[in-house]
Amino acid sequence: MSRVRVLVGTRKGAFVLNADGKRDRWDVSGPFFPGWEIYHIKGSPTDPDRLFASQSSGWFGQVIQRSDDGGATWEPVGNKFDYATEPGTHQWYDGTPHPWEFARVWHLEPAPGDPDTVYAGVEDAGLFKSTDGGQSWTELSGLRTHKSGPDWAPGAGGMCLHTIILDPAHPDRIFAAISAAGAFRSDDAGQTWQPVNRGLRSQGIPDEDAEVGHCVHRLAMHPARPEVLYMQKHWDVMRSDDAGGSWHEVSGNLPTDFGFPIDVHAHEPDTVYVVPITSDSHHFPPEGKLRVYRSRTGGDDWEPLTRGLPQEHCYVNVLRDAMAVDSLDECGVYFGTTGGQVYASADAGDSWAPVVRDLPAVLSVEVQTLS
Amino acid sequence: MIRVVLPAHLRTLACVDGEVKLQVDGPVTQRSVLDALEARYPMLCGTIRDHHGGRRRPFIRFFACELDLSHEQPDAPLPEAVVTGAEPYLVVGAMAGG
């Protein structure tokens, strides 16, 4: 029988949640790396027992951990993230030039086909690649050195490269998103990049439809339809039907179009999930009600999903990397909150139940579907 | 032998209990002690000093013999009591966070 393994990164360690295909009884293990921030954990699509974790600390910096037994044991691998060329400067919050400095790894994206290949998105924004299981890292510097780089500026959480999507239909195509620079695409395996932000409009930057400068919070793609991308921008939920060439808004009837995560149903490319958050100054759900919104029409028309979620006095946030879907026949949806809850739905979002309630603030959630 | 005391998180990362004892050849300085520490426990590289030029991470302090050595030159000799092993060299995670 199939089963799922949910990988949870929190402010104070990692947790692994296991269940069979029913997803109603959970075994919780952890904390792994207690006391450390775990920005992200993700498994190799080729070898699901190989996991990579980003472990960091304001005191001790960055560590990358690797497991080859599904998270039971871990070993530290390479943590040297050297920018490949003279780092140069980007804009600081006050508009002055600021030297590019490595701070942490936000996102790890293991590549399909080779369990030794993994990408890392880092703050200050850069994309790194390892082909030796994380022992060594090389920057794909064409992104950071794009001519617009000196104009990039950090979002409130830092200038992070937080989203990496590897296009399954075009092996040389990579999407990356940076707060607050925007979305970028490479068609040559990361050597050169172009901003793909046409159609985005962002109040709060001098030129609302500038080529770069947009605070993109998250991108999502369904692997069966890789030309369609969904985006949760700072404000606005957006969709592209041409691999980022242009975007149009699909916020539709959402109660607010601010939010962080966005994800797509495993079997229905038009079914999309977001978690509306009141605003950038109120990082909690509207009316104290935690609601996932689902569109079955690729956006614009959204329905609230509330069964099993708190509908009063709820003031948590759901961060950008803290939602995931499994690929069981009945698609499971998972998300974690800054209040330490991880919620699971075994019926595509119709109903929810907490797997755990009292973890540290959840930074990331990934799920593996295992046979 | 040089005795080194690590903060708890780094002991866990390096899989060691208690003090670390290091053989240091040549002059015993902060640089030579930390070089020997990182050579034996490579997973500590980058967690005490950065990868570039060995600059101390901002929230790390170095103490010995009731002295704060954090701002001393890395190639300055360590106190004799550290060299003889009478006193440990302390790598400390600064108290911070309110």
C-alpha cells in the first residue's frame, strides 16, 4: 500500500510525519537538528530515501544535511556557498548599494534522474548546484549577474531565492523566483536568464510594471502542463499560459489576494490552492478564520475550504514553502503554520485535520508519496 | 594537548561529548587551534569562522583564562595555560536574543 512522508522544517528543528495511504494516523519523529532553523527539507524524486535539509543558525551559519535512509540518520555535507564571480552590489532597503553576502539556503530542489544533483536557492539571491550529493556547490552565476542585478532589493525577509522549478518537459528550463526581484527563466540549464514578469503590477515600487522589482512570493506548476505557471505575488494571484512570457491576474473572488504559498493538485492541473492572508501589515487570515481557497478553474473562481480548520480566533500565517500535495489517487494537501500546526487533507482539501498542533513555527512542508 | 570546549550545538554537529583534545604542531594560536579543530571535524568548517579568510562569525566569542580573546590577532600566541592544557580554549555562542 502506498504511504506518505511529510517533511517539516521549523524555526527550531525538523520533523518527519509518516502515514499510510489513508492518512488518518500519523507517526511523528523529531525534532531533528533541535534548536536550528530548518528552512527546507526535500527528497530526491529518483531516490526517495535521499533527503536534503537546509539547517541554519544566526550563531553558526549554514549547514546542509543529507539523509540516505529517509530521514532516520543524517550527515552534514558541503556548506561552502561561494559566489562564482565578484559579488558586486544590489540595492539595500534604503536604496544604497549593498554588497552581495551569503546568508542562508532557503530552498533545496533535488533534480529528477540523478540523486546526486540538487539545486539550492540562497539569500542573498543566487542559485547553486551540486552534482555530488551536496558535498560541493557551484553557483550558476548567470542569474545573479543579470544586468538587472544591481537594481534588485530585499523583501522584508531578506533577498532570497525561494522558488526553483525544474521543467519536466524541457530539461534545460529552470524557473526561479526572488523576493523582491521577481521571476526568472533560464532555457539553457541555468547559464543565462531572463526576467519573466510581464503583466505583473506592483504598487509600492516606482514603476508598477517594471521588468524587475516585484515581490513574488511563490510559483507553482503542474508537471503535466509545464507552460502554465501560477504565482502568489505579494499582492495578486497571477497565471501565465506561456511559461512566464506574460501574466494575468486570477485573484477573482478571493477575500484578499495577499498570501504566500500556492500549489497545484497532483492530478488536476486546473485545481489550485492558496491561503489568503489579510495584508502585508496583518500577517494573519481575514476575520481570524483559517481558510484554504481552491480554484478548480485555473483561477478567478475560488471556494473557501474550512472543514476542520479553525474558524475563529486564528491569527497564524502560512509561509511560502509551507504547502505541498501528495500524488495518491485522492490527492492529499498539507500545510504548516507559524503557530506550529501541520494540517492535512486526504480529500483534495474538502476536509482537514491537524497532524500536529504544537511544533515550532513551520517554515516549510514537503511530502513524498512512497510505495 | 589543547583542550577545546564547544557550544552544545556544535558538539552535536561534530558528534562529540565534552571537551575536544587536539594536538597542535607549531605555535599554539587561535588560528592553529581552529585549523586543527576543523581538520579533525570538517563539519565545523564555516560554523565558527567564515569560509573566507577565517573571519570569526559575529555571534561567536573566544575565551580562555577568564579573558575575551575574540578581538586578538588570530596568530597571537595563546596563554601558556592553554598551551599546557591546564586551561581550556572556549568557543562560545554569544548570549543574544533577549
